[in-house]
Amino acid sequence: MYKVVFVDDEEQNLLLMEKIIDWEELGFRVSGMALDGDEGLEMYREIQPDLMLVDIKMDEMNGLSLIRKLREEYRAEETLFIIVTAYDEFSYAQQAIRLNVENYLLKPLERQKMAEMIRKIKRRLDKEREENMRQLLLGKQQNAFLFEKALSQLWETFIRGEADASGDYGLENVIAEDVYRSFILFSPEEPDEKLLEIVENWDIGFCFRRQDGIFGVVRESDWCLIEEAYQKLRATEGRRRYMLQANGTFSNENEFARSIQQCVLDRYTLFYEEKSGMYYSGEREGMAREYEAMDRGIAVDEMLKELLYQGKSDISEKMLAQIMDEAKKRNGNPGQLADMMLDMLYQLKIQLTKTYMERAFALLRHQNFLVLYEFHTSKKLQRALEQVFRDVAGQVQEIKNDKGNHSTMDKIVDYIQKNYWSREFSATEAAEAVSLSRNYLLKIFKEEKGISFWDYVTQLRMEKAKELLKNTDCTIYSISLDIGYESQYHFSRKFKSLFGISPVEFRNL
């Protein structure tokens, strides 16, 4: 609902304006009535209406003077004004035009004419609101992208132990000397998709996924809202464990880099923790841990024999669980534990290559082993490695059954062609259908097909759309739903970006 305010020095005129049309049916809520210009100013300050109907002829401050004052002193650029008067004089109309008044109504008011005018204004406000939301969303997405890009660069620099993180990350205009704070929400048990949904529902600042947890950026003045949201989360999800790490504040790029450096140094503070908690990076008093050194040698041959020769991961997962349990009991150094896991995966790769020769080329080819050092909790590290074992087991089974990536790719393509039209269709579901991880599916699809997964899906959808546009009388909205798009707007925009014309223009060719 848009807010409308009436200003007229005669009470009966105010009541008439309120009753002459059904404002709520037309999308407006009557939010205030003022009997003179001073009251009108006060109401504007309190209500910030979208539309004001103002009588010209009022004592002390006439309607045009009120509008001029609102425009010049209160910067009321987004409020629309309609002049209401019994005096049909051209001079008033001229002054109204100079003040960018939306329209001009003569008394006595006519119901039909007034309703038509308000409908027109409603359409204009809807269009402006949609454009403002689009620009706001685009700006927010761009800023989030810049923070995510900068974080990735800084994180990799610091995770490698390098200290020099100088550079231009394009954040100066985004930060603009305001004070921000970044944070990470992570959990030993919740998937990142769930964590992202939680932080997005907080609807504060920017957020995006990291390898382990959700990274967010918020103005320091809003940090109390994050704390409240986190405490509410803990109260409502008492059986789930959530850790919130608050990083240092920053008001420029250099301070942001230093805060991320400290964040990386502190990433293992709650590595073996079993309870939820909120803590501040760099303030580790009473929380610092003395980790024990760990032996990096692992008998991979014995541990992975079943995985290597039978394509089963049960024993490997059990032995991994034993290693992680022992590390927890000994309070083993997380960095050295990651070293052990890295050694194990390299040895696994060597053994796979020895066993299956060139057919093992794809095995573990897509693993970014650096992410082993990014996990905040031992549980997530363990689960990531378990998934690697399962992926390898599945690929070994395919090799043993004389089925390579081509067979798997046929299954993927078949699944896409049968399901691309569904609005619930996703890469995750496609990956599950062929027993692959989502990331691995996306990588091998691009390599095998020479086109990204979603570009391929879009091609199928658009070819089907062209067929429906030419051979049926279905509406554009119906076609967009039939090929898997949530809205006609997104379908039409994608269609035009690919073919240079709109769906309607294509149908009329």
C-alpha cells in the first residue's frame, strides 16, 4: 500500500477526499489529514507519504507555498503532489508545473476522473518502485561480489602464510569511510545451504558462501542486530550448534585486509568445540589452544585397499573417523591434521594411477586440496574427506565395470533432457541422480561438452520455447513456466539476450 495525505483548510473537503473513492482498492492507505500548511509539513516529516493532495487556497500558507517548501527545504523529490482547487486559473497551473506537480484537480471533485488519475499514479509508483528495487538489488549484488572477490584473494594469500596483501580490491567506494565488521557463521553439522538461508533471512548487509560457513559484512552500527539474530537462532535451534566469529572492524581496504588476516589466524579456535558460541577474532584470551604435534605418516595402502580395488569406501571412512577421534582426544594441531589429510590424498592419487594407469586420469583431478586448510571444524573436514572417498569409490566402480565418464555423461544428459522443464530442476538434483557431487558434475560436464551445465540447460529451454512460440497459441507466461522459468520477466530477458529479439517479436516473424 502507498501512503496518501490530504491537506485542505476545510474539514468537509478532507472527508470528501477520503470517501469519494475506495483508496485501498486502488492501492493507497489514507495516512493523514492536515487542516493547514504547517500541519501538512509536520505530517510529511512523520509519514513521508508517497502522494499528497493539497488545496491551493489556504490561509497563512497556500498549497503551492507548501509544495515549494517541501521541495526546497525537505527535499521531497519522491513524493507526488496533486493540486486540488476551485480556481481554474492558468497562473496556478503554470506555478504547479514549475513545482513538478503530478496533476491538477478542480472542485467539485468527480469520482470517475479522480479514480482514473489515481490508477495512473499507482502505475507510475509501481514502475518506479520496481526500478528502485532492481537498482538496489544490482548495487547490493555488485558490492557483495567485490567483497567476495577481495575475501577470496586475501584468504588464499594468508592461508599460504604470505603476509603481503597489498592491492586494489575495488572496495574503497563501497566502504566509503563507513565502519563495517565482517563475520563468519559456521557449524560442525549444518550444511552451508542451511547456514546461507539463515544469514540471508537476517537481511542485513552482504553474505556469501565460503568453503566452510557463511561470510557476512555488516555496518558496525547494525552489529547489535546480528548479535540479536544469533542469540535468537541459538534459542530456537537449541540442539544445533552454531559458531559466530566476529572479525575486526574496518573503514578502508587496508583495515579489511588486516581483519581477514586475523580471521585466518583464528580459524581453528573452535575446531574441536562441541558447544555453540560467539567470539571475537583477535580477542583470544582464555580461548587460545595449545595443540599437540601430530605424526603425519599414514598407512594409506592398508587404509584404502578396499577403496582402491573394490570401489567401496566403508573401511576408509571408518579409519578416517578413528584418526579424527584420536586427533580430538589429543587436541591435535588442526594445521598438521590438514597436512596429514593432504598427504593421504596425494598418496591415494599415486596408488590410483598405479592401479588403473591412464584410466585413473580423472580421479581426484578436480580436487582443490588447499580447501583442507579452510575448515573451521573437525566435523566438516571429516565430512569433506568422506565425500572424496565416496566420489572415488563410485568412479572406481565405473572403471571396474568398464564405464568411464562417457557413460556417466550420457546419464547426466539424459537426466537433463527429461527434467530441464521443471522449475525445481537443479544441478544438485542432477548430481544426485548420477551419484556425483554437484561441483564435480559441473566440472566434468564443462570438460566433456565444452559448454557449462547451465548454458546447456538454457539452450534446451530456449529451443523448446521457440518451438512453442511458433507452433502453439500459449501465452508467453505459460511458455516461461512450461520450460522451467519462475517468471515471464526472467524468461523474456534471457530470450532477448540470446536472440536479440523478444519472444513476442520472434512469434510475429
